[in-house]
Amino acid sequence: MPVDTTATLLSLLLISVVAVVALRRLNLPAILGYLAVGMLAGPHALGLVKDIHDIHLIAEFGVVFLLFMLGLEFSLSRLIAMRRSVVGMGGAQVVLTALITGGVALLMGFTPAAAFVIAGVMSVSSTAIVIRQLGEQLEVNSRHGNNAVGILLFQDLAVIPFLIIIPVLGSQAVADAETVSLEIALTLGAGVLAAVLLFFGGRWVLRPLFREIAKSRSAELFTLAVLLTVLGAGWLTNTAGLSWELGAFLAGIALSETQYKHQIEADIRPFRDVLLGLFFITIGMMLNIDGLADIGHWVLLFLTLLILGKALIIFLIGRVMGEAPGVALRSGLVLAQGGEFGFAMLSITAGDLMTDTQQQVVLGTVIFSMVLTPILVKYNGEIAKRLVPGYAKSRREHNVEVREDASDVSGHVLICGFGRVGQNVARLLKSEGIDYTAIEVDPDIVQQANEAGLRVYFGNSTHLDILQSAGLERARAVVISHLEEASTIKTIEVIRGVNRDIPIIVRTRTDEHLDRIHGAGATEVVASVYEMSLALGGHVLRTLNVPLAKILRQIQEIRQKDYAPLRHTFHGDRARDESDFTLLAPRTLKNVSLVPGSAAIGKELGGMLSDDDSVVVDAINRHGIRGESPSDDVELQEGDVLTLYGSPEALDSAEQLLLTGRPD
């Protein structure tokens, strides 16, 4: 590599580190940092990079790895189960957005080929930013979150034909419409043939190959094989006149149903993230900062049309498909932007399809729409409440009922989560004559508790209004007994926003989030793994005739130190140890959402998963209400989110069973 190119890459990486760290502190996506670095360092601004050609060639592999990861995460069973949101809403959104934006581009004087590119660019949204932002806001499994995920999945699939056709439109060999049609037909045919060959080739060649490589127990060999697969598949399709991205995507699909899927994801992610960062940097370099003054009004016009038009299209589609107005609007707001695959389409667009000014307008529109995305996603609920009359009415009415029922209790303990642990805490409080109120997300538990005369209310503890309705202002202490760390931290932050002094006692499973929970403002944190160690150790010492008073004193000292003496343990690195390379990730948690059409809807939990000892149902989240350790006779409903615990392979099999009714 030339010395100047190496120096350029080092400079870009250095600036990127600073920019990404700054954005992380502001809780913004790293993509925005990479785009900003590109805009500032490019030839149109500071000029740190004069020629982006060499860097762009390297960065393009970031998109190749991104498409491979997309194929790897592709699940035909999930696609079938989510067909309403994926094929229905997603298909309608892509088609309508493409037709409308392409038609507007034609009316504004763009050529048919350029209008086709614009249609593709404007029809996709930013999967990376939207999913990350929804996840941080705990909205991925909400109704509008499910709609957004389904639409994004279809958008990602719709990118493939655009990536096939756009290079054909830019071919100098194409002279007329008839030739264009023939070239497109031949290219699509070649794409279908490549898909068939790679799909069956993956089953007949790649799977046995990875099986033999796995037997060698070599992490390095496995990583090399993954890189060879990605780049080799891309090279094959590129040689056939198609894009590198198509080959990588098809290779990912071929390996998506294998037992090695999770290890492949872990190995390929560092390459994808670094190269994709460089790709976004080069995209930022393409924007002419100096020329924005001349085309700024056009960028603003296109930006306004994109956000309003896309949100309106998704809103109307949602309403036609039976969604409530508020949910439909929130679905539209979170997807009202351009996305990373739009950049991929622009990057392969030949110079003769658009003038430089036209390309700058489109590029600027997509970039600034992505800059606005965190704001739109963050405040989608507030915007919906203001624009849709009555959207928050039912929630307010429920809170009023809770407030009236709990109005006569004070000096009580507020329990967030009324599963087994929460109920046992309540039982101990009652034995001492201490009142309590509880918030629970499982409607069955709430109903049974209400029938027993207990003050247990349906609601999500991350919402201040339900906390206040349950008597937060009059409570002596708060207990958070559920095990969802993100909800726990958000609940603590909400409480501390209105009360800095009330004691908050939190239960957590491991020490992974112990410091974060303390940092959020928890008074005491009880870690299940450490309490189990203390209980077991206490029994051992008592059996060895150590005085009980001494045992209790030692346990209390450890608790007062936030379990610090127990944190000093050897964790090992077996997953990456060549002598013990198993290609299997440890047991973990996974959320499975019962989207419309899922086979498990209407069936009892025990009838679906009770025979599978390798998977444990940790909890069910129903309409934002979490019920831990559900019983086998719970009837599953549309929209339920099951939190499962097991190995990645067992979890994938359980997901397919819940969604399609067929085991893996």
C-alpha cells in the first residue's frame, strides 16, 4: 500500500476514534460520527484526503460484509411468520415509496435511469440507527417496533434487485430502451441462477466444509474459512457480471441455518464494523460542503418531502392494515429517513446517470435525514400524542384508576415486578405489618393478585405516571425485583429524576450490570449469583461447625462491600482457546416476539416448549407487562415477547417452533 494512502488511513482512523467517542457520550449512533469525519476530512472541506479512490475500494468491502451478515441473520421461518408486517406493510411501503419518489424525480427533470436510482435510495431506511435507537428505548418489541422491524427486513431484501439493476443502467454498452430491458432481464436471470447455485452449493459444499474445519478446533482456521467464503462468493458473482454484495448475501443465507452461525457472526463482526466505518467515511467525503450553499434549498426541499412523505405513506399503509392511528404514525416516524443501503446504491451509480449537482442533492438529503433520525425515534411517542387525538386516553384512564385505588396507602413499599421474588418480598413485608403496592406486566398475575385482594397494578415501571399512580411520592422504599437490566436502569433513572432520597433495592442476576445499576442510583443491589455463593458458603461453614454469628458477620461484611471480595474470580477464555475450541456460544437469553401469524398464538406455553429441556422460558412480556417464570398453562397471544434461556442453537430451534410450528 502506498505510504500516502497508509498515512491517510491512519489519520482517518484517529479522527474517527475521537468522533465516535464523542458521539457515544452524547448517546448518538457511530454512523453519524463516520459521516461527519468524512465530510470534514474530505477533499471538499479540510482536504486531509485528496483522492478517495483507494480508500473507497477498501471501504466497499464494508458493505460486502454487511450484506453477508444480513444473509446470515436471514430466517425464512421468521419471514413467513412476520409476513403481515414484512410482505404486507414492507412490500407496500417499498413499492409506493419507489413509485412516488421515482415519479416526482421524473417530473423534476431526472432521467428515467436516475429516477430509478432515486426511487431505490429513498425507499430504504436506516436499519442500524433505527434498531439501535428502538432497543435503547425498549421499543423494539412494541407494536410500532414490530412494524418497523418487519418493514426494515423487507427493505433489506428489496435492496438486492436494485444492486443488480443499477450497474446495468450505467453501462456504456446500453444504447436504447430495448437493450436496457434485455440487459436487465439477463442480469436478473444471472442473479437468480447465482442464488440457486450458491444456495445449494452452500448446503452441499459449505456446510460439510465448516463441519470438517470445526473438527480441527482451530479458531484461526475457522476465521480464515469465513473470510474466504465471504470474499470468494462475492468474487464469483462479480465475475459473472453481478455485484460483490449479492454473492456475500447469498453466502450468508447458505450458512444461516447451520450450527456455526453464531460463531461466524462473532468472527466476522470486527471486519464488518471497521470496513463499514471506512465506507461511511468515504460517503461523507463525497458530499461537497462548499457547494451546500448553492443547493441547500433543494436539499431542504427533498429532506422535507422525504420525511413527511415516507411517514405519511407508512401511516396510511398501517391504517389500511388495521393499525391504530397512534401506532401507525409512530411506525412512520421511526422510518422516515434514508439509510445505509441508499449509500450503497449511490456508490455504484455511474457518473452519467446523474449530474454532479443531482447526486449531491440526493446524497445530502439522505445524510441529513439520518442525522435527524435519533430525534424522530426518541420523540415518536410524544409526537403521536400531540398529533393523534385520544392516543394516550386509555393509558391516562388506567393511571387514574390505579391512583384512586392506591390513594389511601402511605409509608408503604413499592414493588416493581410481582413474580416469585416480588411475591416473596411482599409476603415478608406483610408479616411485619408493612403495606405495599406492586406494579406487574403480566396480566394473569395481576388478575390473580387482585382476586386475592392484593394491591397489584398492571403497568410498566419505566413510566413515571404509573409509578406515581401507585404511590411513589408516599412510599418508604422501592424494590425492583425483575431481571431485565435495561428496564431496571431506566426505572431507577426515572425515580431519581423526581426523588433523590428514597431507598431503591434492586435484584440482578449477575455482576455484569452491577456497577451500572449502582451508578444509576440504586441504594442496594442484590446479585443472585453472589447471594447463592453466600448461601452455599454459609451452609458449608455451618456444617464445619463455624459459629453462626461469625458466618453472619462475614456475609454481612461482603454485602456491605457490594460483593467486592466475590468478584475476584477467573473467568477463562475457553471460547477462543485453541485447545478447547467448540464453536458454541455459552447459554444466553433471547427474546422471541409472537408476530401476527405465529404458530404459537392461541396455544398453551406448555404445549409448545415443555418437552424441550434445553430451553427455559424466563419470562413473557405482554403489552409492556413482564411476567417471570410463566406457568405451562399460560395461553400465548399475538404480540407476546418470550424471553428464552438456552444455547444459541436451541434458542433458534425454539424460535422456529414458536413461529412456524415446525422444529428446526
